[in-house]
Amino acid sequence: MQEIIIGVGPHQKPWPTDMFYDPELLEHGDRRNVLDKYRYWTVEAIKADLDKSRIDLHIAIENWQHDMNIGTIVRNANAFNVAAVHIVGKRHWNRRGAMVTDKYLTIEHHETVKVFAERMRQLKKTIIAVDNLPGAINLSETALPKDCVLVFGGEGPGLSQEMVDAAEQMVMIEQFGSTRSVNVGVASGIVTYAWVTQHVLTR
């Protein structure tokens, strides 16, 4: 079976001289999971270019149990190029699932829900909780605010009561199978895409 090689090898000389190119990558090749337009670019240059086209959406994640799904949520945030990601609770989180995509994002840490909520007031972002608790509105029936932050809880316990109380609204993903809920990493992709269909793809 032929081995699939990701990325590109060393760049042919003469090398490009633009400042956004990384000499190490030019010399040894670029095996990162990035778009072709970003081959051989430095991380800083890629982030700066993404900053020019960020969507208005913010994503927040409660991190009380070192949930491994946080990395997936961060990776989803990068895929949609959100404006910022907020980690609420423990500062350290499992980055494995993020596949280095956190380097291309603006990530803020907030020790408590109270501090996070105050920061959202400063940014004028409406807090939208995502969970299937009583009182949640079906996602398909919800007009998500343009200036909002979608908040996801940990896999299993879901959102804390304090975060639910801080939210202006709670939405849930309609399901039709036997399980109580979808994986929180999957949920983040679904709800983020729903926001994108309402505020980006309809322009």
C-alpha cells in the first residue's frame, strides 16, 4: 500500500524572499495541515492573514475537568475562522485534538464565569448557551444573534448552572436517536455552522 504524504517537500531554490516565509520550512518542507496558499508561511504570518477575514462569532468552552473534547471545539473554531475562543475555568486544556490550530486563533482565558460574563459585556456579546436542558429552544427555530458568543460545556456534565444563569438564551440540537446528546465537539461544529448560515453565507 502506497504511503500518503501530507504537505510538500523542500522548496526549490531560489527561495522566495517575502517576510512571511519560514526559512526552516523552505529548507525541510511543510507537512502541516494548512491550505496550499499558506505553505511555507510562518505561524505568525498565517494568523495575521486570517485576522483580516475573521467572522464576528466568538466561541467559549467551560474547562473544569480537562475535557479532551476542547481540542475538537478549538479546531472547529479555526475551521470557521471565528474572532476569538474563550476558555472558562482551568487555564490548561488538552490541546491534542486541536491539531495545532490553536496557534492560529485568539484565545482568552477566564478563571470564573463571572469574569467571563463581564468580559462579554465589555465586548457587547450576547451569551448563548448550547445544551439540551429544560427551557432550551430548538436550534432550527432560533435566530442566533450576530454579536454573540456560543458557550459549550464539558462532555458529560454539560454547562454549569452559573453559566446557564449568565446566558441570555439556550439552544439545543434536535435529535432523533436513542442517545441523550451528541458529542460536545460535534455539537460545536453544528451550532457554529448554523450561525454561519445565518450571518455569513446569506450575505
